[in-house]
Amino acid sequence: MVNLHKGHKRKDGTDVGKLIHNMKEHDHVSVMRSIMMYSLTSLVTLIIAFAIFNYMETGVPEGVPEVWNARILDTSLRTMGKVILTLNYFGVHGGVTWWTRKMVEVMLTTLITGSPRGLGDDPELKIYDTKLAGVDVRIYEPTKGKNSDRPALVYYHGGGWSWLSIDVYDQATRQLAKGVGMVVVSVGYRQSPEYAHPIPFKDCLDVTEHVLNNGKDLGIDSSRVAISGDSAGGHLTAAVSLRLKKKIKIQVPIYPCLQLFDMQTPSYIENKDYIPGMLTDISMLTYWLNYANISYDHIDTIMANKHTSPALKKSKYADLISPKWYMKEHIRTESLRDMKKPTDFGDEKLSKEIEKTLLDPYFSPLMADDSDLKDMPLTYVLTAGYDVLREDGLIYYQRLKKVGVKVHLAHYQEGFHGMIFFFKGPIPFNVGIRAMDDLIQFLKKNL
């Protein structure tokens, strides 16, 4: 063995001792660099993880055990919403374009079904797209027990009259058709801001009247027709019911938006921070503005309830949605249970400009007089405790009950806006499963 010591040289003249020393120094530097790189990578990873965790931190309704499902849902929707809202700076009203609509539909369809393409064929249903009364619809016919006296449900999808489609609702409408054993007609009404009120309402009304008048051709019993919808679709349900009344057998407004008179109800105040990607007070207001064709310049004014004059705040219309209708047992914040509504402020000019729209009961169904509500059909009102629209639905229930309408309240204290979507799929929620099952059982019994 060669004795490698200081002064010993290789054949090329290199001092072996110095070489070993340099190698050791090089190894030491390499190790130090590796440690520093590892530490830096770990620090960056930790910072990114912390940022992601904080971004995903959201208000999850108490009683909802699927916390991470809620965070995934909210983060996905919130991120998409931020991207879309930036389009306002480029003059895109509400961020609504054909491709942003498609982006939202693909994302939600994936969250609901696990696939961006949605569901395939179903041996239990005949599913086809067509037009009724000139409006796009998708029809679901159960393949079992086919006969001419099946009940039917006409469904108006949600999405703030501006977003979503019959494709996004495909899983829910399939479930209703199979669960109840009924024909479901899902309506692809024209949407705002391109088609503002009353066009979406008219599309839904026209389809429903067509179903009522052509039961034989559709293989249904025209005396057993129900209508339903969620959110903006719940609004359309109440509006169509106001026109058709007992020509339909049952109406099912699901967490409906029913008035633009008061944006400071207890639920708007309490719930704006719970799963905000699904719905907040501001996002709901933008949908109303799209639907009413009112400028976004008035967002702050309307949000502060300055869009109604002092005279309107003291009128019979204010009484139709006043705190006397609140169901205090469903308001979590004690100070909001006995709200006092000031009446000494408001923008007179704006109030006068939008008053006709604001008080139109087909635009704001809660503005209907008691006499107009008396002949409404059997009603199933579904509401959620952590929804900014909670009070709209609960007031509607209270007012229908007062005038003698047969009405059932399905209130889910731990529920949130959009919950009925998520009864199965990659991020199911127990409250969504219960809500869908309860609705199916009600329709099976009463339709």
C-alpha cells in the first residue's frame, strides 16, 4: 500500500497531500451547499404550504363534518371567481362570457361528478335534448314502469340567472327522475346579462305551460306537474307559481332569492363568510344587477340599502319583508333577532329609477300581496342555516303559511348554499344527501 503523506507526489507531479486536502474542502463546501439548498427548499415549501393552508381556510358551517370537502369546494370556486372578476377591469360585465361560463361548468361538473365530462348513459333513464315552446330543454324519462300517467317535474337551474346550465345539474335531475319515478324537464333558459328580466322568467313560464298543455304527447299526467329550482331557479319557481298558481300541483323553491329590497337581513349579515366561493352578499348582488340590468356603479349604494327612499322604507312593501317575519330560532346572532330597520335615509333618484323593477312581484316574489299568494300550490320550501338567502326563504314560508297555503319547511340548520348538488360524487356532504333524500320522499308522497 502506498503511503499517502505530505510531500508525496504522483507521477504527474501533483502533491497528493494537497489534493486530499482540497478534496476534503470541496466535499465540505458541497455538503454545506446541499444543506443550504435543502433548508431553502424546505423553507419555501413551508411558506407555500402555509399560504395554501391559509388560502383554503374558510368558514365551515358548524355541524358539517366534511371540513376538507368544504375547503376544497370553496377554494376551487373562490379561485375561479377571482379569475372571472378580474375581467371587470377589461369591461366584461360580471365576468360573463361564453368561455368563462364553460370554465365554471367544467369545474363544477368535476366537483359534483368526479369527471369534467359528467355522467354517461343511464340504463334507468331515456335522456334527450330538445326544445319545448322554442326553449332548450333536457328530458329524463324513467325506462321502468312506462305509462301515460306519470308525474312530471319542470326544473329551473340556479346560477344567478347568469351561470351554470342543464349539464351542471344533470346528476341532480337524474337522481330526482329515478328517485321519484317521474319525468323531469330541465330548462335551459336564456341568461342575463344578455337576456335580463323578464326573459328568463318567460322562458321558464313558456316551457311549464307547454308541459301542462301537452301531457299526452309527453306521456305525463298534466294534473301531477311540479316545478322546482334552486337559488335563482328557486326565484323562477316562485315567480312561475305566482302566475300559474294551482295549475301546478307542487312548487319547490330551494334556497330561493326572492327580493332586492333589503340587502341587510340577518342571513346576509351572518353568512357572507361561510363557504364564500359558493355565494356571498356581494356575489348575490351582482347577480341581481345582471338580472335587472342595473349598473354595477350602484353596488355600494344597494349593499347599504340606500337604493330605497325613506318613503319606500315606510311603505307596505317594506312591511312584506320586515323583521316581524323573521324566525328568530334560526338566527344564530342574538343581536340580529330583534333588528330595527331605520327609515330615514336613501337615494331618492336611484330609488325612483329602479322602483318599478324592485316592486315587480315577478322580479321580487316577496313583493306579492297576500291576496296574490292565497291560491299558491302545495309548497316545499328548502332553506339552509348558513346561506345568505336564508331569510328570503323563511319569510316566504311564513307569509304563505299566514294566508293558508299548505306549505312545508325543510330547514337544514347546518346547511349551506348549493348543498343539494353534493349528495354523491368526490366531495359529498351528509346534509346534501339528507336534503336530496327528503325532497324525493316528499315528492313521492305528494306528487
